[in-house]
Amino acid sequence: MEVIARLRHLQASAQKVRLVVDLIRGKGVEEAATILRTTNKAAARPLAKLLRSAVANAENRDQNVDVGRLYVKEAFVDGGPALKRIRANTMGRAFRILKRQSHVTIKLDTRKGDAKGGK
């Protein structure tokens, strides 16, 4: 059973969020939550919340889902819209600042076999 959760308009660049998403791809849900809890990146906290949301989606869709067998089947980050801001500079110039956003998608699935996550 595949479950999807999306986080849109995360106020962080896709490049920075991909560093954290790469850490949890293919891991079990509990292991991914532990990794996100201990990772010292700003994107880890919203991604942990998104992972909890994906688990809640799985529990809501199927009441007998075994959370121990869930794993991150697919996780990817797409670029979102950029907020364009202006920064004043010397001699009357104005420089553009792009505040980049990203869209994160996490797909969970159940592992076949035991709950430990063997392949």
C-alpha cells in the first residue's frame, strides 16, 4: 500500500532540502524519524513533520497498517516559486534577492517480509 504526503512552499532552497532528503530515502520510518531528529539542518524539522503526516495518512487509509514495516519508498524535492526581493546597494543600485521555495514529496510503502526491514 503506497501512501503519499506532500509539503509545498517550504521556505528553503531545493538544494539544501535535498541534502536532508537523501539521508532518509530507502530507510524505515522509525530510522528516518531518528535521523531527522538528530540531523543539524534547518530542513530536518519540517521534513520530520512531513514524515509524521505520511505515517498518519497510512494509518488513516488502512487501520491495520503495521508502522514497523513502513519505509520511505521514494522521496524527492522539486523547486517551487521564488519570492523576488530587492536589496538596496551603493550608488542607487538595487540587487535582486531570490528567496527560493521547494516542494517535497514522500512516498511510503510496506516492506515485504519481517518488520526489521530486510531486503
